[in-house]
Amino acid sequence: MIGEGMTGVSVKQGELSGEEMDEIKKLFDACGKTEFIEERLMDAVVCASGSSPAFVYQFIEEIGRASCRERV
């Protein structure tokens, strides 16, 4: 909603024209920034953009819950 997203896109080299690549970039740039990357790096993109932030969020949430529990 605020245009601060980041998208990693992998396209097989030579499969799309420069014009098609530009159109793909425009489409994803509507949500933030777009970076074309090699397919071998997609696992890292998923880790950095989805799994890792979610894990950190859960970790912080649990620390907060634990600190608010009444001690016996």
C-alpha cells in the first residue's frame, strides 16, 4: 500500500525480449522495487522477504508475551 515492497524476479536468459522485461518490471514496480536475479538465488529471496521476517516477528512477539507473564 505504501510502495515499499521488494520483488525478486527470475527469468530464463533469452526467453523474454527487453520490452517484455520492461513490462514485467513496470508491473512489479507498482508495489515497490523490482530486481531481476538468477534462479539459483530465489531461495535466498524467499528467506529474506518472507520466512526470516516472519520468524523474527514471532520471536519478538514471544519475548513480549514471556516478559508480561506473572512470575510464580
